[in-house]
Amino acid sequence: MNKITRFFQFIVLIPAASFIASPVFCQHSLNVKDLGAKGDGRQDDYPAIQKAVDSAIHNPGSATSVYFPIGTYRISHPILLQQVVNMNNGKYLHDDVVGGGQADFCIGVAGYPEKHFEAPNMQTDFKYLKQKVDMGADFIVTQMFFDVPKYKEFVNNCRANGINVPIIPGLKPITTSKQLVALSKIFHIDIPVELSDAILACSNEKDVKEVGIQWMIQQCKELIDFGVPVLHFYTMGNPEPTKRIAQAVF
């Protein structure tokens, strides 16, 4: 059984900021969550990766997951991603490592259905995303989005560009009125008019939260009908809405 198959058979263990709703996971998961599309790597990330690999090798029955928010468009993936791939092949940074063994990480990278904000155009994003997959990425987790057709278009364009790994949708319910502006500003995403109008029509924050949860429940159902591999939730330290959504969807 290969590592990507195992990934979709167990729960993925990742930090409290995220949650993947699925009966799925690989024994060791390394989520290289680069925040950009090009980049040149960063040396100071390597000790953390090496520590994770050592843990995976010496504790083969454990589930090890490492999450690296490693920077921006200019400091993310190629060197770091290649290093993880090398460790999967038993190749380490230091020549004096003897009998280090091969790591067995599933490697996840970021994708942007609405384009990374520093990329000049979508085609450039696809170019570098394909480079990451060709280098050894096993799956893609997308930036959050609220418009299912944009995810579908992203998946179809990935396939047209030769990107054929699983593409996991990143999801976050809107739970406060402030997020209507904050999410768009921070993450450079669009909020559908129907959703923004419904939130602006609310008279209190409780109603806003309910609108956001119900929107996400419907969004999840549409994504499942489309055939997504799993649903990845950005809980942002507030798991209760995600729990309600998962209960309604599953």
C-alpha cells in the first residue's frame, strides 16, 4: 500500500488551526504548507524537518505530522520540498548520517483557486504548482474559498495542466461580521454576493454565525457531490462551528 493511499485511510493529525473531516491518514504526514508559488527555500526550516524525520524513524508506530508556515512568495518551496523528497529516498543533508533510513512522508503543498496574491496571473500559479507536484508533492490543500464553482474550475485547470494529485478543498465558515472584511483582506479571496448580503442583513452576531455555518454545510455537500477526496477545515482555534458542520454533512 503506497503512502498516498494510506493518507486517505486515517485521520490526519495537524495543529489546532486546522481539521480534516474524513476517515483518512498516512502514518507520517509532512504538510509543507508553503505560502507562495516560487521561492528559494530557507535553511532554518531544516532542523525542524530533520527532528520530525528522526521521530518518524525511531517511533514507527506513531503518527507524526509537521506543519511549516514557512514564508511568502519568495521564501517557500523548492529547496525545502526537495529536501523532504530526498529524505524519503534516504538522502540527508549531512554526509556523516549513516543508516538514517528512508522517511515515509506524504507531502502536501498549497494551491490557490483564486490565485496567490503575489502571482502575476493564474497560469504562473499553475506553472509553479505543477513544479511542486513534479518534485514529489503527493496532494494539494487549497486556500479557503466560498464559491464552489471556483474550486471546480481550479481542479479542472489543474488537470488540464497535468496536475493529477488529490486536491483537498480548504474551508472555513464565516462566524463573525468582521470576517466579511478581514478574510478578504488577509487571504485575498472573494465572498459571494449572496453570502455577503445575507451576513449584512443580520441584526446580531449569533445570526451571522448561523448564516456562515449553513452556507458552509451546503458548500460541503456540493463539494462531496463533486467528488472531493476529503474536506479540510481551517478552524482557527474555534472548532465548535466545524463540529456542527461535520455533524450535518456526515
